[in-house]
Amino acid sequence: MQDLASELEADLLKLYDSPILTLKQLHKALNFRSADAVKQAILRGVFPVHTFEMPNRRGKFALAKDVAIFLAEQAFNKEKEND
């Protein structure tokens, strides 16, 4: 699982050129319908990845590493269910 998470993190870093992802990037990376859908999930407390605010910046952010770990866990859990 760690190998997959590392590969996903590298892909996210290459795709977005930053270890910090915005709401718009999170909506694409996690296949949400829109950035507003991500915002709603965060407000409702059901967004699956830890988000944070940054000083002097608007909006919420997440680390590419956290997104990669979440995606790897989901893929790994799905494989276990299929066994």
C-alpha cells in the first residue's frame, strides 16, 4: 500500500506542481462533481481527507500526501473486499 501511495503522491505532485492542493484540485483528484461539492463535504464534516486553512489565503487546502494515502487505502480496501 505504501508503494501505491508513494506513486500516487508523485503523480499528484507532477500534475499540480505543488504539495498543497486547492479545492478545485481536490475536486478533480477525488472526482467530486465540483469545488462547491468539496466545500459542502468539508462543511458537513464528511470530506475524507484532512483539510486546513493557511494564513492570508482564502479557502481550504489539503496535502497531496494525505490525498494519495486516502486513495491508496481505498484501492487496498477494495482489493481486500474482492478476495
